[in-house]
Amino acid sequence: MKKIYLLIVTIILFVSCDKKKHKDEVGISEIKLIQFDVTLSTGEKSIGIIDEVNQHIALKGIKDPSKIVSVIYKYSDGVTLITPIPEAKIGNWGVKEIFRLHAGINYKEYTVEIVDYEEPTYINQATISPLQTFGTTIKYHLLDLNGDPNKVASMATANVAFNEEKMNGVRFPIYCGNYYGGHLQEGIVLDDVYKAPLQSLSNAKSAYSGTEPFMIFAGIKVMTSNAKQIFSD
């Protein structure tokens, strides 16, 4: 009697497991996304076009996925989970996103694609050689003495910059304000303030071997406790 009982239990468990397996297999083919729509920051909506055969959803009319601010989706009965959660993609939405519908241990994947995406156009804001005039030759290459007036205090350094490297000018500092005290009153210049930059300028001109006229660009160098004090009257 005991053996018959065990046999019946075994048969029941086998049938039950077989039915469960069959149910899982059928369920994964039947589960589906039945709606997948998004709303943009402009208030416009993109209704997802679902291609069940290819498990593909097309979102049209979106050029920038970062403009997606909300998503509405629905799926069929039997779905236990969707990963990743679509709401988590807002603010970081890619041109193609893959979502999985889970049913038990199985899952079905859908690719959600923004089909009208356009690569952003970047405007070059360079002022030295913008793309519109690519290939423009820079005529003057100046050494900046504003930051360090002793940059070419020696002839050896000046020779590297203005002979070997072909630099052909300097930005020369005009010392303003009470920090430097180069121009305390009208018509008076303190020569000692300009000793270092003048030495560098002299070395630069002596080392220069180019054919263009040597360029000297005067740049104001201000360090003062009074922002309005630049030059005296």
C-alpha cells in the first residue's frame, strides 16, 4: 500500500512540474509590451510604434533623448518585472535602450529606439583659426613678458625663442597702479620699474632673425589696492 501511495505522489509531482514548465514556455511567448510612450520637456508626446515580430519599439519625433521627462508603458498579464525600470532612464536616455520583460525565470527583450535622433551640431568658437578659415597663417608669435619680465633675461634663452623657434615679438607690460608704481604722475616714469622687461626686450630684438617687422604689443599690468587707479591724469 505504501509503495502505491509513493507512486501516486511521484506521478502527481511529475505532472505538476511538467505543467509548470509548459506554462512557463507558453507564457514567455505570450507576454508583450502593449504600450510604450514618452513625453518631452516641450509637452510633446511620442507614441511608441511596437513591432512585436522583431521586438522593436520606434519612438519618432525625438531629436534629443535628454528631453524625455516621463514615460508611460503597459505590458500583458504574466509579466512579473521589467528591467531596467524605464523611469530610471529619464535624464540618461540613450538612442537605443533594451528593456526586459520577465516571466518567472525567463525574459523577453525589446529594443526601444529613437529613430529621428540627430547628432548635436557644435559651433566652433575659436578666434585664432576658426573652421571657416582653416589653414590661416598666424603672422605674429609673441612671447608674453607680462607674467614674467625675466623670460629672456639671458641671450641664450632669447636665441632659442627668437632664432630657433622663430618668435617675432613680445607682449610688453605697462605697470599701472600703486603696487608697481611705474607711473606716479603725469609725464613721470620710474625707469627702474622697467629694468627687467627692457633687458628681455633688448635680448629678444638682438636674437631675432625673422623677416617680419619685430612686433611690440603693450599690455597693461595692474596690481593695485584701488581698482580705479590705473594711470594718473
